[in-house]
Amino acid sequence: MNGAPQAEVASEIGVPLFVARKYINSTKGFSEDSLVWMVRRVAEIDLAIKEGRIEDWNALEQYVAECIYRSHR
């Protein structure tokens, strides 16, 4: 997947260029499908926390466990 120039990413997310570079480099170990799943899952968990369906710490633990499980499949 080709993305936007690093400077554009930095501007869009509101961080210095060197921080954006670190973020971009850290994504290289993941497939696009994995990254999409992670972002969607965070949104689902955020909503569940806000609606009171799950406690924030439990949600974090569950998310980490799900990410670890997915990374070992």
C-alpha cells in the first residue's frame, strides 16, 4: 500500500515529522488488513466504553489479548 508523503501524514495527525516517521516505520510489520482491523476494533471498544458496556481497563486488556492472538495465527 502506498501512502501519503510523510510530511503530509505529520501535518494531518498534528505531530512533528520525526514522530510521523516513527509511526510509519512501526506499521511496516503489519499487513494492511491487520492495521484496518486494529483501528476498527479501537473504535468499537471506544464506543463500548462510552456506552458503559465495558470498563476501560478490561477493554484495554481484551484488546491487547486480541492483538496478540491475531499476531500468532
